[in-house]
Amino acid sequence: MQVLIVEDHADSRRALERFLAACGFDVSSAHDLASGRQLLQEREFGAIVSDIALPDGTGYALISEARSRGVNTFAIALSAYDFPVDVQEAKVTGFDHHLKKPIDLTKLRTLLETAASHSP
């Protein structure tokens, strides 16, 4: 499954890339909202893993726009905050799951593997 990672923190992005690639996923990454949007216009992804706070916008905007264009890709929000209002906003904007940083990599892998097993 192809996974798009949108994360502005370079070390975190590289760590996620390496981890997901080692798990067998085909990984592409973006460092901000604009480059994430560009990648979503260029190709289809089986999953999107996006930070919420990006330097030029939010992961909420990325997923909202993707959903409004009919992109039904499985999406996971990453955030340092997991207050009920944060989790609810992620759901309302179109994310399927919300993971709190630091990320539980086992849970991330399980979510993506489950999504991959249910995709056509």
C-alpha cells in the first residue's frame, strides 16, 4: 500500500518513512500542506498519515480538501494533543483515526495493515 506522510519535523518524518518502509509500505512524504496537496493531486494513496500543525496550514485542511474532491483514502491524524475536542475535530474534518504524539508505532502499523487488508 502506498502511504503519504505529511510531517514538518524532518527527523520525525524520516523516522516514519524508515519505519513504514521497513513494514513493507511504499512511502512518499511531504513537509508541509502545499507539498502534501501536490502529491495528492499527482497520485493515489492507500493511506495518509498527517501531522495537524503544519507550517503553512493544517492537516485538517489537507483532509477536508481531499474529502471534498472525493478522495476516500484511509487517514490518520498525528497530534501532540488528544483532548476530546481535538479528536472530534479530526473526525469531523475526515480523519479515520487520531494518534497522539509520541506515536505508538505498533498501533500505527496495525491501523495501516488493517486498512491495507480491506482496500480493493
